[in-house]
Amino acid sequence: MKFELKDFKGVIPAYVTPFDKDGNYYEKSAKEVLNWHISQGVGGFYLTGSNGFGAAMDSSERMKVVESVCEIVDGRVPVVAHIAAVSGQLSAKMARHAESVGCTGVSAVPSYYYKLTPDEMYRYYSEIAEASDLPLVIYAQTHIYEPSVEMFKRLATIPNVKGLKFTGPNHYMMGRIKEALGKDFMVYSGYDEMFLSGLIFGADALIGGTYNVIPDLYISAKAKFESGDVKGAQKEMFVANRIVECLLANDIQAAMKVSTEIMGMDAGYNPTPFAMMDSAAKEKFLSEMREIKAGTDVTCELFKAL
């Protein structure tokens, strides 16, 4: 199925790329986990960003992951590939590849190594946008660059720049950008812990790392919010945030692997130098998760597996 960027909506996992013991992309795990995500009702997948270990792979590895995921998903939901590199030329190459394998769009953070001037940032995104016909979602990590209405008014004049992934707590600014650029400019809230705030301030959809393991909880909270049950959504959001805090306190990448495994899927491994949990760390994490479960009547697939 052919999707447009406006179809890239709902709860969208920033997909955690799985690896095998030798550090190679692990397609068997990807098939299991992606199919489970789709069965849970996610709105699409955001690939090879921070959670996807994009910066830990070379460009050929990243392109292999994007191609494989597009084949597995097979048009069931939209897929957007994060293709940023320090080099604009390399980012453009990966954008062309993403288009060739069927992605719905591409996304890119500004240089995470060099501090770009406003003119350099404009040239960087222009080079990517000109490389393919795919819509481009600019990834604003507010600890790297502080976005502003003026910045995005200028960047949105670049043909194919059609959206913003806003990862930061200043939802006032996110909302101002959405208001200034209008309904056709897609804004994605990227702060899991402020999921509901993102919706209140006008986000069209939500992209997050912990949506990999508790997508059903976020999907339920979103549905409650949109139906007017704000208290019900808030209750589920508070539970989700306790889970997020537990994941973060126990090395989130390793903890998400364990969470995936206990739900019956092959989670694969993290690439080096990122750790996996030993048996003692795993038991500590699971014990803390059981405490969270015991303290609420909110449920999700992860709680059912504990």
C-alpha cells in the first residue's frame, strides 16, 4: 500500500534494531517483533534513529536494516527512515535508497558532531530534500538545537520538508511551530514521558522508544484522551511513566531486550559496546516491574507476561 506522510500517525515505535551475537543485523528477531507491533495497532515505524542504533552502524548496514524492515512490513503500515549523517552527501545517498525500497518518508537530525550555523542547516536539509521525492521530517533534539518558529518557517520553505519530530520538553514551542506552519505540516512529539502533553499541544502523532515494549498502554491512553476520558488517559500515563523510569534506571536498551523476551519474542542483542543484562540485573529489573504491576489495576501485555 502506498502511504503519504499524513498516514504516519498514531503511536509509532522508534524501532530498536536487533543484532545477533556477532553484531550483525538479526532479521529473525525483526520479523517477530515487527509483526507483534503491527498486531498491537502501532501507526508505523521510525527506523535507525537513536533507539535504532543508527549512529552505531555504517551506511550500508543502515540501508540493509531499512530495506529489510520495509520487506517485512510489506505495506501494512508506513515506515520512515532516519538517514542523518554528519555528511549531507551521505544523508542524501541514504534518502535515495529509502525511496527505492518503499519508505513513506525520511527524517534527519542536524549534525550531532558539528554545530551548524542556520545557513549550514538550511543547506544540509536542502541537499537531503533534493535527493528524493520523499517527504522529509526534521528531527529536532532540543538539547542539540533550540528550535524556534522562525527557524522552522525558513526550513519549511525547502521543497519536501513536510514535518518535525520534536524531542524535548518545551511543548509550548512545539505547539507554536505547529500553529505557525498549519495542519499540513506534520508534527511528531518525541518525548515518551510527555505523551499526553504532546497531544494537548497539537502533535499529529507520537514517536518514542518505550513504545517498543508498551505500545498497547500508550495506544489505550491516546484513545481515552481522544474520547474525552482525560482522567483515564492520565491514569495510564502515570503507569507508563513509572515503567519508563524503571527502564531508564536499569539501562533502557538492555531492559527493553528483557521486556521483549519475557513477552515471548526473540529480542536479539545490542551491538557493542552496549551491554546486555546478566541474571542478577535481570531479576532486579523484573522485581521492580512486578512492584509497578502490583500497585495498579492498569494492564498491558508486558504486565501480563510478568
